[in-house]
Amino acid sequence: MKCQPGYETYDEHGEEQVLELNSAVYGLKQASACFWTAVHTHLLKNGYTPTLGDPCLFSKIFENGKQIMVCCYVDDLTYAAPDQETADLFLKTMRERFVIDEDEGKPISWLLGMAIKQDCDRGTVNMSMEVMITKLAHSVLTSEEIARSNNVRTPMLVTPLLKQTTRTVPQADFDYLSIVGSLLHITNCVRCDIVYAVGALARHSLTVGSVHVNAVKRVVKYLYNTRQLGITYYRNVTEVNKPIIYEHAEHPLNNGTNLLQTFVDSDYAMDQTRRSTMGKVVMLNGGPISWGSVLGKTVATSTCEAEVNAAVSAVKDAIHLRHMLADLKLMGRETPLQIAEDNSACIAQAEAGLRHVRNAKHYEVKLRFLQQHVFDKNVEFVYCPTNDQLADLFTKPLDESKFLFFRDAIMKQV
């Protein structure tokens, strides 16, 4: 920043001095933190409590028993209220401290690039990013490539994406990092079906070649071909579009206990470094609320070890989400969590009590973490056949039939 003309100050040597700001200025690095402090302080003063799992998610229960939930993303605030009267109370509270337009407070339809559609009669909420995907496609692809995108039904070829030793495509010719960054935002918000592909592409940021450019364009073509695809959550998943994951079992909502269903999987040494990719997805009310695809930091020496590493990450995520739901009075803090796993050896080691496992010395700490939570009945592992393991979508490039099967079980059309 520079001072406005006439406000410059200089010392005795004629050098310009630094001015101290009395309040935060929009655009500075610290401005968002200052605004968050103001919002946080105001909400706490008015009886709103941050959740243990996410300090940006607040809730408040009024004297009449009604509850309101508020989620903050810097200066974008969304809230869920049981009726308009409760919503008006929240807006009145916020207007005591902040300037809020009169037209704010309507049902949300757009947030952070996501289009949100709510159908209270059917009890559904859908999120998609068709507009952002369309803009990205038109900035990356030619008109001919867009026309041919109808034939692209998967984001990635089954053949592995090999790494080069040097970069052969200059950034001036193709802005690889910027496009991968846009894809990361899309997959983090809604499009969990491309999370493995985007993670694989990000590993080649410093050694971009023509094969990697073609791979990025394939992901963009796939997104454009399926740009209406999104995530749908159901008030009652037994009504319509019943997810396949509940086809052979009672939905957790029916027994009044566990709301979450966690799937976890891992490949084995498929990367060039021989490290394994861990995938996980947590489902709630017919849609995913958390997902991930991460290349392991160490080389696993067996499929069981690779699965244990992935299970540890999934259990941490599930416990974190259970804390959030417990803070919102939607789930018990001690409710056992089900972890769907397709590796029998991993399940056997996790359920071995707190006993030492001879062939697991080198990953005993992680195994002890699982054993402790199973022993304390915080989590329970259930065997899930590989053909029903939704997390398989996040561990490797799949052929078209498998990819579409898992994708359609997780995501829905708008």
C-alpha cells in the first residue's frame, strides 16, 4: 500500500516512514483475520457457541427450544433456521454490529461458486458448479475440443500418468498450475468424482509435458460433459433415489444412532514411488460430506499395512465429524462409528484387542490407534465387498463401468 498524496511522512533523512492503521483495510493479508475476530466476538456475546469440530460453525438453542446454525467463511455467512421468525432474530443480532443489506436473508441459491437448490417439499438439497465448470472449459479448451467432450465419460485413462524429469511445456504456453488450482477448488466443493485425477495431476506441476496437458484437458472435458452433476442430500433417504450403500442394510437414521457411514480403501504400491494412495468418503443423508485421496508418505510393505494407514486417516475424519454433529445436538458423542473396509487382514488386526501383532512392528503405533478405538467401542469395522467399496473411486483410475457405478452411487444429477 502507498499513502494518499499529501499524507506521506518522512524522517530526518528523507526516507518514507510506515503508517500504523487504526482499523483493518479490505485487501490486506490481516483483514480477513480481523473481520473474523469481530464476527466471532459478536456471536459469542449473543450466546452463539462454536462447535468443537469446526470453530467457524456456530449454533444456538433459544428458550423456546428452537435451534439455529451459523457457518462463517470470512465475510460470507450462511445460516439454517427452523422458521422465519428465528431467522429474523439472527439478522437483527448481526445488524447491531455489521452493515447487512435489506435483501439479505433469502433462501440461499449461490455460495462460493456453488449453485444450491433446495426443495422443501421433497426434502432435498442439491449443490453443483455448472457455471464455474463452463467458464473453465471455455478458457482451457478450443471450440472443437468442447464439441468432442461428449465422448469423455471418465476423468482419467486407466494407464498410469508417468512423471518426467524436466518440464517441456512452458507456463506461457499452458498455465498448468492455475488450471489444476481451479480443479482443486471444484473437487473440494462438489465434484468428489475427480479428486483422484486432480491429485495425480498436481504431482506433476514442476515437470509438465504434453501428456500432462492432455490429461488436464481430459478432466476438463469430462467435467464439461457432466457439468450438471452434483451432490444431493435427502431428508429421508428411503424415499427416492435410495443410495446403493443402504441397499442391503438399514439406514442409520432408522435406529436413531449413527448418522455417518465411512468408506475407506487403499491401493497398493501403484505410484512410481511405490507409495500407496489412500481414499475415503463419509456419507450423510444420501450424499458425501467429506472425501479425500492422498498419496501415502511412506512405502507400505503389504496391502494390510496400506489399508491400516488409510483406516487411521478415515477414523480421524469420522471422529471429527461426529464431534461436529454432537455439538449440533444431532448425534451422541459416544455413538459407535461404522467403518466400511474391504480388507479382512486390516479388520482382524484392528479387532485384535490391544495385543501385539508380530508382523506389524513397523506400523504398530497406527495399529494401536485403531485397536484402542475399537476396544473402547468408538468405532467398529464392518466388511464391505470390494464391488461395493465406494472409496475405491478415490484410490486409482477405474475402467468406465466401475467408475460410473461408484460415481452414480455417490453423486446425482441436478
